[in-house]
Amino acid sequence: MLEIRNLRVKLAEEDKLILSGISLEVPKGQVHAIMGPNGSGKSTLAYVLAGREGYEVVDGEVLWNGEDLLAMEPDERAVKGVFLAFQYPMEIPGVATMTFLRTALNAVRRRRGQTELTTPEFMKRVREEAVGLAIADEILKRPLNVGFSGGEKKRMEILQMTVLAPSLCVLDETDSGLDIDAVRIVSAGVNRLRSPDRAMLVITHYQRLLNYIVPDKVHVMADGKIRKTGGKELALELEKSGYAEFRSEALARSLASG
Amino acid sequence: MTVASTRTKAEQALSRSFEAVAAKLPGGDAIAAARKAAIGTFAALGLPHRRIEQWKWTDLRSALKEALPPAVNARVKLSPGEIDAGLEELAAIDAHRVVFVDGRHAPQFTSRNDIGGLKITPLAEVLRTEACAGDALADEGLIGNEAVVALNTAFMTDGAVIRLAKGVRLDKPLLLLFAQTGPQGCLVTLRNRIALDEGAQATVIEAHLALPGAAAGQTNTLTDVRLGPGARLAHVKCTLAGERASHLSTWLATLGQACVYRAFQLTAGSGLVRNDVFAKFKGEGAKLDISGAFLGRAAEHIDTTLVVDHAVPACESRELFKGVLADRAHGVFQGKVIVRPNAQKNDGKQMAQALMLSPDAEFDSKPELEIHADDVACGHGATAAEIDEGLLFYMRARGIPVAEARALLIESFIGEAIDKIEDERLRAALSQMAKRRLTGLTAAQP
């Protein structure tokens, strides 16, 4: 279970809070969606869960299976099963996608006390999963994400997630920049990973993705807080009414400063 | 001129050394006269210093504190095992070997050469039999390098003079090994010539290595490359001269019509290195691709200075150099591309990038485009950057430990240059040799 308690976070070099008291629980076996307008702090939450530098946790705690996640280095979190599918996946020139995947998988397996996979075992596994995500063999030989289209990068994130088999999946705007066919492929990949042993947090601006990845709960986030929590129908309501009712504070502030 | 009194200890020692060894240097009267003229040129010029534009970041006058005695009578007591140990991964490459130890040809380590169309002669022999082997010296492209080349002419003792006949394709690479050995450092002066006649094809590896236990030496090497029409040469230089050694290298390349010259230079574990390359297109439609990787640690200094002269129309040049600099290491890249008047349809691209592993490391880069024709495509770029924290986080978020992530990023950075080597086995060998030294670089960093 992921337990976030009263999490307050600011940028290291600024005073303003980006997350101002988030509390949230995602039990294993469930998929929770976080929706919200731009600038609501959704991506910050994703980065803080993964351990990116540049943020300062002012208050609160994050427990993953009872362990203090915030005390761990980013790579330790991955070993403990945390995976962030990036909104903007990084390009790594000179590192073939296959090499990257194998390095990551073997690092994680080694540190989990599992044996490393042999090259043929590994290749077979990656190729099988790649087919399901419509990723061509040729792409696996190219440097990771270099020259990939937006859709290819997002599918590659899901391939990495599938290969690393994490127990906590955090997906940050995985649908952004995707056409409807790509959303279907990516969603099917995510749905294949749904399991009683796995918790998922799906961050999205639009309801569209949630037609394909149907969440158990939807949280609406604005101004760094969870403003409303409901079932999957909440996403449909938002689709009709928009974020207007959650925007008042931010809007007031921007009007005041603008 | 009253220059003599201002000469440094090293400059004076070089002139004195010449007087001492001149009589033992190979060659007849004409060569002796050329040597004498050259040492006169050197005496007038002195070592290059920072007030000479091309040497402003590599001040030899202050860097070379002393001149080692020339190695004229070196004796070779080596086992093939010691040679192979020095060659590291290159030892496993199936190649025709020509071996020089402390500046002298070592025939016992050289492969028997009975390849039709391939002629390899030690320079010392050429100097004894031919009237003049120094006919490359008048090349106008050498501006700024006169003193270093003059020293080469004055002291040259040996080297490989290679000629590949028209249309001949070498079945396997030619490995020229220049090994420094022994507990006493010496000055080694080499001159090579690689001439490929029309349509000939070869891969030549030029390896300058300090064998285990060798004292810090000084090397001055000049390689004269001449490619005939349609010839194709892959030329890989590997400089692992030793931590406190100095290594001055000059390549002169003249490129015939529609030839292809693919060159690569790996430099690591060497105290002070200057790699000069002067390449001149003499025939239309030729292609030059020169790239390199340099790895510096401690107070090592590695300078790559290229002059690519597009003297005729429709040629293409590509340059990609990548360096990793740790500790107080200093990297220099100077790349000049000249396009002569009426040399239209030329295409030149240049890129130099350094990865800085330490705040005390330094990288100086000077691209220079001198274009006198209007219908050309030329571009250049240079960067010096630290390891990208965003990339590091991305890799760590996938479970890769930070040290492994850093190593992989550095390797991949250098790998982009090493990937320019087309021969797969050679690429793998150099990649391993670089990787071994990268481990040394990264281990030292916080």
C-alpha cells in the first residue's frame, strides 16, 4: 500500500508550497487517478515519489509497504518496486535501448537478490513484450528515445515498466501528445499490468485516458491539495464541467498578480 | 639574431644533443645536410610557445622542462608476451605487424611480409638508399608547426615507409607499433609514410605505447599519408604514451580524387599530447572523416589541432572529437577548415565536445572557418558540459545505481566518437581500452 500523509513540498530554492498537504492511500490491486488543471502540482507529486532532486519536503511522509520512501535514493526506490513513467522521457544518445533495458533490469534483479537474466532470456522477454506495444525490433537497437516520436517514447516507457515489473506504477501524463490509436496501445499495455500485487497512480489532465484505464478512484487535485475524491464517474463529471470550480484560488491569485 | 641567449634549458639541450648524435643518425650526405638545416631552423625558432596562435593553449616552451637524450642505439630485449601485454586488446586483432622499439625497427617482432603489392621499408633503410625522404617538408599547410617538424627532420631515426600498389586491398589491418621501453626515458623521433596508389584499400593502426615499466619518454612522430585516386584508408591512432610522457604527433594527409580517408585518434594515459593533423584535398570528390576520443586525468594535457584544407571543389570533411576530462586535466581542440577560392560545393562539419568531471578540469576549443567560396556548406560546434543530472535521475529511477549510471553515460558519450570506427573488431578493442581508462577516471571523482 502507498500511504501519503499530509505531504507538503516546495521547490528547494523557493518558499511557495507546491504540494500543500496531500493525503492519499492507494492499496495494492487498485488504480487511482489524479486529475487536475495545469500547475496543480500533479507532476511534482510524481517526481517526489520517484525521488527527483530540487524539491524539499517540508512536512508529511510517504510510506510504501510501510517503509519510508522519502528516505531512499531514487535507485533504491526502483529496487523497492517504484516506477515512474515520465511525462517527458529522456533521450540517452549512445546507449542502445536494449542495453539500457538490460542494465536496468539486471541492476534491479541483482539488488533484489534475484539472478541476472542471460542475454537470450532477456532478449526473448523484451521482444515478446515489445510486440504487444507495437514496438519494432529495429527501435530496440537505436539509442534510447533518440529520434523517437512522442508516441514511441510513451510506448517505450510502458515497455520499461513491463520489463521491470514494478509494484507501484506512477504514470505522469502518459496520454499527453498521443493520438487515439496510441492511447489504446498504451492503455492496453498498462491494463495488462493490473494485478492484485500492484498499485497504480495514473496522473492525467484529461478524462480520455480513463476510458481505457478505468480507475477504482479519482482524486481531483488543485493548488497542491486533493480537493475531491470519488469513483470513476467523477472523471466523467469533470469532462462536462471542467476544472472551473477547483480553479478559483489559482485564478484569483493570477488575476491579482497579473 | 641574438636568440641563443634566450633559449630554455630544453631548447639548448636539443641543439647540443644534435651535435652529439648527428654522426650516428641514418642517411647519406643529402640527408645529413637536411638535418643540419633543420636544426638551424629549430635553433632560430625555438619550441612553440603561447604567443604563437596555434600554440596558445599548449605552451611547449614552458611545458617541456627538459629534453631527454635521443635514442640512437637502443637495444631490444623484449619478449613477444611483453609486446602483447602493452597492446592490450589490440594484441588480439589479426594484423600484419611492424614493430618499432624505442624508435628502432625490431624485425624479430615484425610479421613476414610477402603480400603482393605491399611494400614496407624501415625509414632508416630508405634514408640510406634514397636521395631524400624528406620531400614532404615543403608543404605549405604546415604553418605554425615548423619547429616541431624541423626537430623531426633533424632527429628522425626510423619509421615505416609503406606503399600499397594500385588496386590492392589488404586482407587484414597493418599494425604499426611504436613501443617505449626501459627504465631510462629517451627522445624517440619517428617518421612514417603511408602511400596508397589508385584504388588501393587498407586499414592501418598506429599504436604509440609505453610498455609496462617504461620510464616517461618523449616522442616526436610525423606520419605522411598520401592517398591516390579512389584509394580508401582507415587510419587509427592509439596514443597511450604514459602518465608523464610527452608526445608530439603530426599527420600530413594529401587526398587524391574521390578517395576516402577515415581517421580516428584515441588518446589516454599520456602526460602531454599534441596531435596535429594537416589534411589537404588535392582531387575532387574526396571524403575525409576524422574523429577521436581523448581521456585526461591528473594534470594531463591533450591538444588536438586540425587544419582541413578544401583546396578543390566537391569534397566532404567530417570531424567529431569527444573528450572526458577529470581532475586538473586540460583538453584543447582547434579545428580550422579552409575553403579556397572557387572550391565550390564543399561540405565541412566539425564538432568538439568535452565532458567535464571536475571543476578544475579545463577545455579550450577554437573552431575556425576560413571560407573563400560562396557555394559551400560548413558548420561547427563545441560544447563543454558536466554530466546531465536529468539523465542521471532518469537512469536511477530505473534502478541503476548512481556510479553505474555515471559510467554508462560517460561511456556512451565517448562511444559516439568510437562508433565512427567501421571495423567491428577494432571498434570493440578501442572501446574496451577506453572503458578501462574511464573506470580510472570516474573512480577518482567524488
